[in-house]
Amino acid sequence: MTTVRQRRVGKGTEPAEDQPSEEKNVKPDGKILSDHAGRKLWNILSVTVGGIAAVSLGLLTSVYVATLHENDLWFSNIKEVEREISFRTECGLYYSYYKQMIQASSIQQGLHGLVYDNKTESVRTINILERMNVYQEVFLSILYRILPIQQYLEPVYFYIYTLFGLQAVYVIALYVTSWLLSGTWLSGLLAACWYITNRIDTTRVEFTIPLRENWALPFFAVQIAAITYLLRAHIQPVQEKLTLVAVFMATFLFSLTWQFNQFMMLIQALALFILDCFDMLPTAKVTWLYVIQISGLLLVCVLQFFNSMILGSLLISFNTSVLIARTIQKNLKRGSLLNRLGKLILHVLLVLCLTLTINKFIKKILNLESDEHIFKFLKAKFGFGATRDFDANLYLCEEAFGLLPLNTFSRLSDTLLFYVYVFVLFLMTIGAVIVAFQNLSGSNQVDFMEKMEECTVTLKPDAAYNLIHTVLFGCLALSTMRMKYLWTSHMCVFASFGLCSTEVWRPILRCIHLYTSQRMHVIKYSVPIVTLLYISYKFWPGIMDELSELREFYDPDTVELMNWIKSNTPNTAVFAGSMQLLAGVKLCTGRTLTNHPHYEDKNLRERTKQIYQIYAKRSPDDVYRILRSFGTDYVILEDSICYERRHSRGCRLRDLLDVANGHIMDGLGENEPDLKPSLYPRFCEEIKRNLPSYTTHFTRVFQNKTFHVYKLAKHK
């Protein structure tokens, strides 16, 4: 691991300055041919060195995160049940389907078990391939079964190594994007180094391996790299077609692997829409990108057995509306400034109205309510009225869905990333505003060419796209911490591009009257090299210390619970409890669940709220009736939830349940005036007293310091 911070310095792929005309007149043939051959040889050498550096850094990143994972858990030495428990919450649920496919008697039997699944939600048969994005688990399990590697590699290692391998794809895609934007692979090297040194804020793959975003974000990065290349000027028709295929494949794989794909691509579509409105992108290419987004999502919809949540997505409604509005409003980009502004406002209003109309119509036809919790959450988050909705408050109270903490910027500033990013963003935003005004005002070609030298970076479509992309995803990250990984990785690309870009340094030097071609190139290469040396010097010792720090997985209470369930309950037993714990129960024991963490289904959300009454102030008869309605045989109570201290008053799970049930919350503090005291004590506390009203329905069969398991009586 001694080359993670390998220092590579060198010149980019930009051609040398043209020779004076006098030289060309002396030797018109030999000199030109010699220059051309030398330039071509230099470009080949530069691309080769840059490509080797990209692949090397990608592979080193994979080894780096794999080593951190091993050192943190001692994964190679712990038992199988401990390995599975380390896949916390929804990660365990997704991995369980990979395990299920591996253990099936045949591939056909495994697929049948997923399509007709009656173990994930009790008294209900669901189609896992329709409900969840688990095709990656299916593909990987089939690949493991058909490859001759079973004797050499355990299934769990095949799985985690694949995810760590995707990190190599991720880093290479970031590297290439920065390289394409700046014209020098030095910026790609800087982007990759920033990604690694800011690992805490750019990825969490080493401790949430099966999480959907860890599958999806590498493909999203590939898609951005392909779009960046597509938007370059003067690419050949064959190159354009191949790039469109690459964009489509990356979009399809991104959509297939993450349930939040539609929301991320909606932001991307908004970026394209904004740039197209200001005439900063080629309209034909933007149209292709809209069509690719729709077709990719519809193909995923087909593979997910016509998942209604996809059909009712805002992305499909928005892209369709934009294409319709374009047909209705022709000559949108002609006229004076006021004329174009008027047309633009009408265009935006038309697209907005069409989007809402089409989306409402689709949801009405399909009776779609799968994503309503997301809009309730957004409405409450941005202050459009308080809510007592349990699902919305469950999200609002989670730190991951809160605002981005300020200490994030402190960490990013330590590597100079945030400072450089703000510097580049400020300059390019000013340039973009100027160019947008020029485009709208219809400045004549002479004025345009005179000012182009000052604003060329924002006039380049690929740079303009990445500017709006980083702004919009930055807003998303600031509002929702969990989405910061979409922003911080692109921040590395954008900052490194600006630091190595001729188009950024040229106007700065001209403004201070110091511009010469030689001086610009010296700064263009020296500043990134100094930055690389700085972060290598400052962070290399810390990385070495991190790689030498050894820990071990330790969760004896959960291990004891899982072993007890496997040894003392029938295979057909149905378990109720918290979503997070039950995902582990399914993975480790294969028992049937009443609920689980994949929350994108209205019936499941209602079911989960009912199951969670075990932590509310309800009578034992009510709780027993609710649990038995879902076929529950055993219920697991967790002290960490019943006596929760992690959240403040009002955000504890028991508080959310009390408010949703119209009951006063526990503890000191204010309550809303219409809340009433409950007639019953809290169930999870009172059941431990073994009163007759509780023992009639519930018998404790297992207990340790963390968990209490009760078996439900089966009354006639």
C-alpha cells in the first residue's frame, strides 16, 4: 500500500503553441510534419501514462477500502454469523437475497423463491424483484454458481470484493471526468487523491458494503464521464454514437441498482433543462439525454415487473413535459432580451404545469401511493407545515436526513479541497452568468467573439454541465446529509479541473495584466503539483497509521440472539420487532418477518407502524391482536429502543408513536394541547413485570442484556 499517494507530475495532453509563420515558410513540409509527429507521439505517451495512473489509483483505492474493512472487523477470522451481523439494517436484507440464491437447489428455484417470496412479509406473498433493486445480487449469485471459484473463494468474499472492485471503477470515472474537462491527466490524479484523502466524506463502502448507493454511484460517475465527453465540441459521429451507448448503459445500470435513481436523475434533468433554456448546451444532445433517461428507466420498469413507483416518477413526467413543451413552443431561442425572457418564463410555467398534470394523471390511473412518504417528508422538512405523520417524522428525526453538519466543511478544508472548490465555483459561476446574459440578449457575433476569451470555460458545454451539476447536487447535500456522497465525489472532480484548467487561469492572469502563454502553463501545472505534494506530506502518515490500526467485531448479545433463534425456533416461525433487527434475523436465521427496512411500499409502512405499537402505550390485548393479525409467533423487544437516549425528546421512537396515537410524550417538556394521557402504560416496559394480563398472551423465552424475546400464545 506504499503507492496510494504516488506522486505523478507531468504535462497534460494539450498541444504545444503553434510555431511562428516564418518557421513554417522556411520548411513548409518537413517542419509541419515533424511538429505533427512529435505532438502525436507526445499525446500517445501522455494518454498512456495517464491511463496507467488512473487504473493504478483505482486498484489501490479498492485495496485500501478492503484493507480498512478487514482491519476494522477482522472479517477473515470471525464466525459466519458475525460476518452476517456486520451487514447492519437494510444491508443485511439485501445480502440475504444473495445468500438465498446461492443456497437454492438451482438458479430457477432461486428465482422462483424471489418472485414468489412469502418469508420477507408474513401472511403475504410479494415479488422481491419488483419491490426491491436486487438484480445485482441475482447476477452476482448466478456468476458465483457458474464460475469455477467455489473451492477458492467463499460467497461472502466474492460479494464484498465485487463491491470493493466497483470502487476502482468509481475512482477511474472521476479521474477521467476531470481529465476530459481540463485536458491534462494531472487533474485526474489530483481528483483521485482528494477522493482518497477525504474518504470519510466521499464514501462509506467499507462499513455499509451492500448499500444500494455503493452499487449505483460508480455507474453514475461513469455516466457523468460519458456525458462530459458527449458534450465536447467537434466529436466524430461514430464517437458520438458510441458515447450515447455508454451513457445509456451507465444510466440503465445506475437505475437498476438504486431505488432513489429517479430522484437523482430528476436533478440531472433539471440541470440539462436550465442549461438548454440559456442556450449553453446543444439542443440535439440534450434531447438525446432526455430520451436516454426515460428509456433507461422504462427498461428497469419492465425488469421490475412494471413497478408502479417507476411509472409514476417525476422524472418521466418532467422529461415528457419538456419534449412536449418544445414542440408547442417553437422559436424559443430567438428574439430580443425581453422577448426571450418572456418566452422562457412561459416555457418554464408550461413545463411545470405539464409535469404536475401528467404525474397526477399517472398516479391516479395506477392508484400509486408508494412514494407519498417522501413528499410528506419533504413538505415537513422545508417548513410547509408541521406533521404528525409517523413515517415523515421517522425520516425527519434521523441524522442522515438532516442538514449537512458544519464539521464536514472543516474536514474538506484540511485537504484544501473546499477552498479550491469555492474558488473555482465562484469564478465559473460569474462567467456562466455573463454567458447566459449574452445568449439571452442576442449579442452580435463580434461582441461575442471579443468576450469569449474571458469566459471560454463557461461556454464549453461539458464544463457548463458539470457546473450546474455540482451546484444542484450541492444543494441536495446541504439539505440532506445522506446525499452528500453524490456531491463530495464530484467536488473532487470540479475542484481539480479548475485548478488545472487553462480557461480558469487565463482570465485571472489577464485581469491582473500578467498573462503570457508560458506563465499560464507554469501556473497550470505547478499549483496542482504543489497541492499534491501538500496533501501527500500531510495525510500519508495518517493513512499508514489507519492501515496499521487493528480492531475486531464484537456484538455478543446479537450473536447470542441469532444462535438461539436458529436452535430453538421452527423454520416457519414468524418474528416481529424493529425493522433494522429483523433484517439481520432474516439473513442469519432465514425466519419469516413481519416487517423490514425497505420502506418504499405503503402497506409495509402501515404494517410497520402497527408492529411498532410494542413500544407505544397500548394495552396487552391490543398489541396481541395486532401481532397475531400478521401471524406473529415471536416478538423481539430491544432495550435500546424502549429506553432510547440517542435522540432528544420528541424524536425518540416512542415519542413519535405517542404523538401519532394522540398521547402525551414521556419526560419533562411541552406537549401539544390536544394530546391526552394514555389509559395504559408503555407496553415494552410493563410486559417485563409479568402481570397476568400480559402473561396470558406473552411468555418470555429468551433474555440477555439487550434483547427480550416473547412467544405469543395461540388462543382459539
